Amino acid sequence: MTGGCVAPLVESGCVKVFVSSLISGYERYRAAAVEAVESLGHQVVKAEDFPALVASPQRACLAAVREADIVVLLLGVRYGAVQFSGLSATHEEYREARDSRPVLVFVESADHREALQQSFIDEVQDWSSGHIRVGYASPEQLRSGVVRALHEYELATAVGPVDEAEMLQRANLLLPLPRPGMLGVPELVLAVAGGPHQQVIRPTELEDQQLARDLQREAAFGDNPVLDSREGTRAAVRGNSLVLEQNTGSVLVDAAGSICVIQHARERDPIGMAALIEEDIAGMLGRAVHFTGWTLDRIDPLRRVSDVVVVACLSSAGYAPWRTRAEHAASPNRAMMSMGGDNTTVTLTPARRPRPALLHDTNRIVEDLVALLRRERRR
């Protein structure tokens, strides 16, 4: 039902709700959604309110989406006219909203839909990563569904705001401390902290052997392994965290749902000099990002954590050069030493991302983190 970022309704006073759907032939349903939103005292923003003289109605709609606090998305049988972008206006509005604000999704019950509309609905369901979609067969059902969804959203976010700075602070506290002058194997660290900040795992759940087994199985034998399946793994509860450790890596999950994955970032080349290989770093980051998304679904199936920040760090990297695989193969014994320092830490901009991005926008997250790490290591 919900995708995107979360901010408590009670903080902003007048809440702006953008109603997104096909307009022609859908007037009764749009009116029902508007009535539901206004009955809760919120301000409705909709395309019908824009002046007829607006040069680009769709540009105005996308701007309104960016200004809204919440988007109510109504998906019926028809897809709508395809715009210059190759998407319908409603599809464009959804793409604009999903990265930055909550989207409450309502799907009309139907036996058959246009093929493009079914693909759109599938995309929404994939991005929301299993969230319950609210179905409706009449304007009355839709009206009550919108009221209930907005009320449930308000209750879910009552624990506090999603504070990006606070999330970043928690993520950075998971990173290993710099060890200047210490020789060792460079480590690639991925830390993910979620919000709103709350208890996700109870103390008794941290001690649950089944949780440790599930995490260990996925970390070593899952589709995106971050631990070595050939090594033994030690599990222990330390303070408010469950830790899985090997000689070549570790996984930490704490009571707030924060996750830290550490992997060895370099294997010593028996022929040439040791280096940080870009393609290897990208592969490890991709597996770690996917693993954190899976872990959040395992420990927080109710999706109380709606947003995340992702921090990547190369720890104890020293002067190890950053190279592509082709560069290293062409000149295995010569490279420019890095001035990046012992710990190279990077964060996305903006740091805060919707939680489903971990599983459904992995490539873009990894590409950006790799670019940032490369820039720092090669400067």
C-alpha cells in the first residue's frame, strides 16, 4: 500500500494529498477519493484544479507531485494516453513520487485490463515489495479505503519523523574505526540504517536461534552471498546486536534494524601488486545491498522501517590503488598509489532512499557508490 518516504502527518499541519489517476471516465472514483481526503481535513491537489492556460499541464502536475506530502494513486482498467516520455501521465506521476514521498495505491477490481495498465500495476507492486494493495469495486469502497489507508499511515508514522541526519549518524557509527599505520586486508563495509528510528527486533528475538540460522543461510548460501560458504560462521549477541563472524567478513544486525556487512575487498595477486579492482568492488556492493534488503524484509515484515540511508566505506585500504580489471591485467606491477587514506567513506545524495530501492534500484545505488569510491581513491 505504501511506497516511498515517510513523514508523520501530524508534523506538517495541513497535509497536501495529490490524487493521481486517469481522469476521463474516472470522475466518480476521483470524486470519492477527494471526498475521503477532505473528510480528514487534508488539502487535495489534483489536475482539474490547474488553470486551463497552463502551458504544460503535465509539467504542472509533476511539480504538484513534488510539493505534495502524500500521493493517492488510483489504478483502474485503462492505461491512458501515452506521453512523449513513452508513459501515461499517471505513470509519470508515480515515477516522480515513488523516490521521495509515500504513495498509497488503490487498484480497481477487474477481470481484464489493458496490457500496459497491467504492466504498470506489476511495476507498482514490485516496487512496493509486497505491500498490501487496497482493492475497490465501487466509489463507496474506494472512499472508505482511502480514509482507512490515510489513518493507518498516520498511526504507522506516529513513532516519529524520518530524520536523515540521525539515520546517517547511526549508519556511520557502524563503520570500523580507522587504524592508521596498521597493515591488513582492506575491507569493504556497507552500512544501512532505517527510519523512523524505532525498535524493530525485540531483545528476545535477537536471541532466537532461528533468526541466526536464517541470516547465516542467506548470507552464505543465498542468491547474494556476503559470507564465504566454505568458512565456519560464529553467531553471537553483543549488546543490542546479532553478529555473524568469519575470518573474511561479518554481518551485524541491531535492534533498530540497522545492518552492517563487511567483506574483504582485495585478494593478494600472486603475480602482480595488490589492488582494489573496480569490478570486484561493484559485485560485492551489489550483493551487500541486496542482502540488506532481504534482511529488512526478514526482520521487519510489517515494514515499519520505510526509508534507509546507505553508507559505503573502504576500511584499512591504505595506499592500495584503484584499478579496473583491464588496467590491472595490462600493467600488474605498476600503478599510481592512492591518496584516499585508510578509510574512504561515501554516501549518496540525497542519502535518504525509499526502502524498496535496496531490492529494486540496486544497480543505480551500486553505480553511484562505485563512482564516489573511485573518485576518492584516485584523487
